[in-house]
Amino acid sequence: MNTTNNESYSDEAEYRSRGNWNEIKGRMKMAYGDLTDDDLTYDEGQENKWLGKLQQKLGKTEHELRNWLRSL
């Protein structure tokens, strides 16, 4: 497994293990009011697709998004 996959797995596992994914989604919506529930629907194993969608909508790089998500 490469570093990106390890990061993906650890990020997802961290969000889910903290049990606060709904809280994180709420913070994301507060920061960017134009995000919809559809934008924030995360399908397991589809992190790259989800991040790409957020990148397009928010005009952020993947690195910026990952750092922002970790800060939530």
C-alpha cells in the first residue's frame, strides 16, 4: 500500500472512530454554505472521487482540503 492509500485509510478510520462525522459535516457546511448533503456524502473506498468533487466546488487543492479536514 502506498502513502496516499495509508493516509486515506487513516483519515477515514480516524473520522469514523471519533464517531463525529456528522459534526465534521456540519462544520464543513458552516464554513462553506453552498455545500450540499450530496457534496458531503462519503462513500467508503471513494475518497479520491469525493475529494476531487470538493476540490472543484471549493477551488482548493487536495493538500489544502486534507489539512482543513484534519483541522476540523
